[in-house]
Amino acid sequence: MAKIRTRFAPSPTGYMHIGNLRTALYAYLIAKKDDGDFILRVEDTDQGRLVEGAVDIIYETLKQCDLNHDEGPDVGGDYGPYVQSERMKEGIYSKYAHKLVELGKAHYCFCKEEDLEKQREQQGDSFYFVDPCKLLSKEEIEKKLADKEPYTIRLNVEPEGETSFDDEVYGRITVENKTLDEMVLLKSDGFPTYNFANVIDDHLMEISDVVRGNEYLSSTPKYNLIYQAFGWDIPRYIHCPPVMKDEHQKLSKRNGDASFQDLVAKGYLPEAILNYIALLGWAPSEDREIYSLSELAKAFNVKRIGTTGAIFDIEKLKWMNGVYLRNMDMDKYYELVKPYIYETVDKKYDYKLIANAIHDRVNILSEIKDMVSFFNQIEDYDIDIYNNKKAKTDPELAKVILPEVLNTLSSIEDWNNDNIFMALASKAQELGYKNITMMYPMQVALSGRSVAPGGATAIGEILGKDETLKRISNAIDRLN
């Protein structure tokens, strides 16, 4: 069996779209499952859409996700250059386009845009360009070339018959040749079209498995005509279903949908994002959802990629991100959340205690600032917040309980979470209350919130005895 070689071939046009990242992930997993090579190739032939700095974004995204490529512009390899504009300068695409003309599989086209527009107006929605240049004699073509008339090179497509190909996801697909347009291979500026360049590069780089979105299914028969014209082996195709915004719309950066960079900026972990998007369109054979990258590589099977679009569910990603945070090594977790606490909470408080308090509650890092802001200052709140069915409390009962809490806490000398809890639990038992009936009013008094990280006693430990007693006294005054 020949070595598996896959490629991720993005265009440097901005941030990393989630669908593109999933394509990179699937290509990586297919290669690594069988100890193959994962190649990065930058496809920058569409010069009008290039965005400055976008190549660096590609490198940084792959690095953040640990999708380490074996070959590419930044790491080199035996099949370079790995940037299409550099390959164009070497004359690679021009050479193969002209070779197709020699083989009778492509032709020169000297038509101008107005010629195409004229046919488009005549044909309407069923536009199919019929190139008059195919009727030019050899002498006419040579004269036009000698006169340096601008030209493109177009693929020859015989309208009779059918073209078929096999796809690992969608099975065997057959199209009538008359539905295939004679696409441009080489533009008048000397740049190859995307469709032509990726076929030439995939062959020359010995790509065995081509992974891309299913929007390229309709172009694949034309790609195969190029492979067949040269007598080249056709790669294995894996066309992936789209990532959907909802049942009708694809997720798209053009529509302002979140990119990978947007999600990271909002506090999602790269490894959680990667795990989640792996499941968008692919179903593992076992009943589990949390996978490391190496586990995904072992489990991945292209036969379990679905044919329908998968809807991107931000709430499911948020849940998964929370799982990753809670499963994280505590030292690594603390270093991750510390900057968010630092930006919000006074340095006099113990950041490690705060990190521990929020550990079971935080799902995305951007939640942290709001979650811990009350340590510095309690926001204004309505006393109706003391109404709690589970705790069986209301403002009137809070008036009774908080003085008891204040007196109990005043007598504690060794101030820590355990001692605070035991003292309050003992007092609750003495007064005939459940623990939660004592704790909930204290939590509100200390945080001004019905839900707060860590609960009343953890918050009290972090605030310290003096600040805790002060806030409870203020809460009592507010109730009376």
C-alpha cells in the first residue's frame, strides 16, 4: 500500500472558518491514522482575495490545534514550493496547460468578456459557453499567438457520454458530459485557476486522498478529465457535508459567523473546538464524545462521515469546553484562568481560591470576569433575590437568619472554608434549619447574586473575616 498523503490547501483570505478547520482536521486524521503525511499548501492564485497576514493566521491556527504538518511553506519538504504563486513563477502550471493543448485535451481561447456576456444574455439561466475559438484553424491560432493576443486555455469537454467517479462519502456519482462546462485552466494573466492548479499540485505532490467540502462534487468530473488526459492515477475522494448555521444556511464567515479565532477570543479552548467539530458530520463507532487528538486519529473512519450537513450548536460547544476545563490539570487550569481573575479582582484576594471556586461552574473563559466581579464590589440588587424555593427562604426569613450567621461567624478564629461550614451547619441544626436555609441568605449577602461560584462558605473564606462580616451587616441593614 502506498503511503497516505493528504493535504490542507487553504486560501489566505482571512480568519480560519470553522468548515475549513474541520477539513484540515479530517485530512490530518486520515493521514495520521495510517502513519501518513499531512501537507500544508497555500493556494494564493486568486490574488484579488488575498488578505495581508492571513498566511500567518493559517500557521498559528494549525499550531494552536496541534495539527502539525509534515511538509509546507514554513517547514519545507521534497515536493515544494508549497505556495502556488511561487509554483506559478517556476512555470509549472503554464507547462502543464500547454501540454494539454498539445495532447488535444485543451484549447486556446481568445474571447473577451463581452463575448461571454453576449452568449449569457442570449442563453439566460441555462448559460453554457460555446467557445468559437475551438473552430479556429491552426494557422489562425498561430497568428493570434504571434500577435500576442491575450488568451486563456480552456479544457476540452466532449458533450457525448458520461463521466463517473467514486467518493468515500457519497458513493458513485455519474454526470452527463454535456452538463460540464469547458472550464478555464490558465487565465490571461498567466495565473492558473483554482480548479486546474489543485489538480496539478495534488498529482505532483503525490496526494493520495483529497479531502474537501461537498461543494466541489460538481467540479470533480472535470478534475478527473484532467487526470485522465495525462494518464495519471486519480486520488481517493472524501467530500465532506457542510457545517450548517441552521437547517437552511451554511455556516459562513461572509455571514459574520464565528471563526476559530473568534471562538478562541471568547474563551473556548482550541482542543475543545477541535473535538467538537470532529463530531460535526462524523459519528464515532463507540458511545462517547470526548476525544484527544491522538484518540481521534485512532478512531476516525471516513465511512462514518455523514452525507447531510451538521448544525453548529454553540451551546453544545460551550458544554464540551466546560468538560475540558474541569478535566484539566489544576496547575494548567490555574495559569489559564488567572489572567481573567487578575483583570477583575483586587490583588488582596487569593486568586487560587477564586480559581477553585469557579472551577465547576465556568464553561468558557470569557464568563470569568462577570462571574468574579462581585469580590471587588457587589452590584445593586433587589431584596426579592432572597426568595428561593429550594432553600425555602424569603426576605423576612433572611432578616432572622443573617443575624444568626453574623454572630456565628464572629466567633470563628481560624478562618477557613471548613471551619465556616461546620460552624454554620451546627447553628442550622441547633435552629432546626437545613444547611441551605442558612447558606443561601449568606451567599446573597456576600455576592448580591442568587447563583455564585463556590457557594457561601467558599466566598467567605476568599473575602476574609472582616469583609465577610461587613457585607453581612450591610445586608441586614438593607433588609430592615
